[in-house]
Amino acid sequence: MIHIRRAGALDGAAMAELLNEIIRAGGTTAITQEVKRDDLTARFDTPKSVWNLAEDETGVLLGFQYVTPLASEPGLVAEIATFARVGQTGLGIGSKLFEATKADCIAIGYDWIRANIRADNTGGLAYYQSRGFEDYGRIEGYRMDNGQVVDKVLKRYDL
């Protein structure tokens, strides 16, 4: 059973551990430097941001998803990021997270949600496509903090 709830300050360490595992595995996130608890929890209070997490029946963190406002696009736009524990994809974690995040975005009044995905992240591209996100742009030659260059696909979900 997957439970979804709003993330809080006490979840920061587990969320950082999960994200760092993904960063170390490589290939799916543009984040290249490991994060600390405070790196995440400091962003929880950003106005119009939403941080949801998924956990199993024993309270083990399975994944998390957040949206933050994106000023570089027209309208009130949320940028989304989704992270599932390595080896735990395809179990419905992302589906449950998006149901909650979408409802939160509608309640806040967002016009649409943007996903900014590495073009070589086939799992991420498939995930957002399966949620109903549509391609609307591309960033060619994005240089990550570690110097690696990747293309990025921009997808949108109209609310």
C-alpha cells in the first residue's frame, strides 16, 4: 500500500538520502551534486510550492514529488520534479504522487505544469507522457554542473 502525504521538515533527511542515491546512480537527473537535508527543507516554504511524498505502510520513503513556481513561462506555471527510490519504479508511486500534486496545483490556481526532463531519461519521459504531459520545447546542449552536456525535453500539462 502506498500512502501520500505532504512532506515536512522531519522528512528532509530521508528525502535527501533517496535523492542522493538517484544522483549517485546517474543518468536520470540533471542534479549532479549530492544534497543535504537543509537543501531540500529550505525550499518547503517557497510560496505556491507543494512537496508530497510517498511511503509504504511501515513509513519507508518510496519517492517524492514537488512543484515550485516558474516565472520564465507565461501564466502561473508550476515546475515539477519527481523522484522514486532506485529499483522501485513502475509500482504506482509516481501515479499516486501526481494525483495529489495535480489536485494541489489546481487548488493553488496554477494554469499548467512544466516538466523539464533529460532527453536520455527514457523512464522520466515515459512517466510524464503517461500522465498526459505533451512536448512543447527542447533545450539543446544543456551543461550540467559536472560538465556533462545533455539535451532536455520540455513537457506541459494543462490544468
